[in-house]
Amino acid sequence: MQPRNMSMSGVVDLAAVKAAGEAKVKAEQARAESARQGGGGAVAPASLVIDVDEAGFETDVLQRSTEVPVVIDFWAEWCEPCKQLGPLLERLAAEYNGRFVLAKVDVDANQMLMQQFGIQGIPAVFAVVAGQALPLFQGAAPESQIRETLDQLIQVGEERFGLTGIVVDPDAAAGAGDAVPAEVPAGPYDALLETAAAALDANDFEGAVQAYRSVLADDPGNAEAKLGLAQADLLGRVAGLDPQQVRKDAAENPADPAAQMTAADLDLVGGHVEDAFGRLVETVRRNFGDDRDAVRVRLLELFEVIGPEDPRVTAARTALARVLF
């Protein structure tokens, strides 16, 4: 059992981007269903701090992270700094009152998890949001720094993934949070979206594009379909390319829109987000007319893959505005 969709090195994990869109849609559906039923689903305060092992990681961390950010505290009984950090994180989990859940992992009993997260020393603190793992800090950090980190984590979870936390009922009995939530009714496009996702997983990019476009034809604002279409288009464009030749063509033709757009696609898939955006902004600056517009549109498509809330997208939009106006 391996943590999925880990994006800890700045590389764009396209599976993680897909999971992010799906998680946001599911979170919105869950909130709507909860409101329809009168706001149920409250958990006991004891459910905000949980002990997690390798067997329960899938359910307790990965699945839960589609509802609320999960902060993981890797600790050991013999670790003196852990004894200072652990109680502080538990106190903050109670204070934040459902904005995140704290999962405690004893590394002595869960060596595989420690290895899979690449942990070199403890205490080490990670977060998992919508199935994506990211490192927060290592060592016994000061409380002010921890609070700032948690605030940023919660903001990302809310703005990018639609995770607004869980409701805590101080009168709820311990274990109430383990109740099976009510099943969310299927939406009108669920079958098409599942077909598109299956096609994407099977590398049938054309099939995925058609399915996502069918959804958008009826529901132009569907967030999952927009994200999936941008991803399927990108993967379809880079499939079968010779990276070496693409780089050579781009280097030899710095003003050529087609060469630069193809290289930018490879940049993005390889995780070089700023390089991809910078390459296209510069190409917009160098060109005029239809060529300029084609590059601008491609850049906007790549923005969809990364997500509008990402600071790299914000910076690139500002740079694009400068060269356009």
C-alpha cells in the first residue's frame, strides 16, 4: 500500500491534478447532500486526532483527505523532540476544530510508510490533501511557524479543492465519526465522467476528449470536465513525441509558435511549470496576429491543467497581460 499522488518535488503529477478536480467535485456534492439532510455528519472531538498504521492508511488518510486536510505526524517513543511537537499538534487540532485532522504514525511500527515518504529524520510532518502528499516541516518548529503553515494548508485545501473541513459536535460520542456517510446521489453526468476517466486511464485520449466535451456541451461550467479535457488534450499532444527532437527544434526556432508550444507541453508534463509558462509568454511577445493568438490560447489551456488558484498561474497571467497590453 503506497501513498498515491505524492507531489513533493514540484513536479506536476497529472494524476494528482485529475484527483484534485475529482476531489473538489465530490466535496461539493457531499456538502450539498449534507445540507439537504440538515447538516448531519458531525464527528466527535476525539476523531480529530487518530493513530494510523500501514493497514489503515488508505482509509484513514487517503480517503479522508478528500473531505478534510490530513496532517501526518511521524514520531517515535524514543524521540525527545517528538514529545514536544506531538502534544502541540494535538492541541492545535482541537483548536482548529475540524479544519484539519491529525494522523499520528509511529515510525518504529510503520517502517514502510516512513520509507515511502522518504523521511530521513523525525519528527517529520506531512499533509495529504485530496490524495496528494506534501511535506510541511521537519523538527520541532515554533508554534507561530506551525500555525502559519497550517493556515496556508487550510487555505489551499479550501480554495483549490473545496475542502472546508468537518463539523465537530462536542456532545457526539467517541467513534461517531466512523459512521458510514450517506451515499451521494449520482449526478446527471456521472456516467459520462466515469467513461472519460476510464478512457484517460487507458491512454485513450481521443475517447476521453469526446466524453468530456459531451459533458461541457450541456454544462459549460462543469469543473471536472474542464479539468479533464485540458489534461486529456495535453496528454494526447505529447504522446509519441521525441523529447530530444522537440527540444532541438525549439532551441533552433525560438520564435516559431508550433515548436515553442510543443516544447511547453513537454515542459509542463515534466513538471517545469514556470519554464512552460515563461516559454509561451515570450513566444506571445515575439509574434503577432493569428500566431500570437494561437500561443495565447495554448497558454490558457495549460493554465486549466494547473488550476487558476496556483500562484504560478497568477504570475504567468500577469506576465501575459504585460506583453499583450
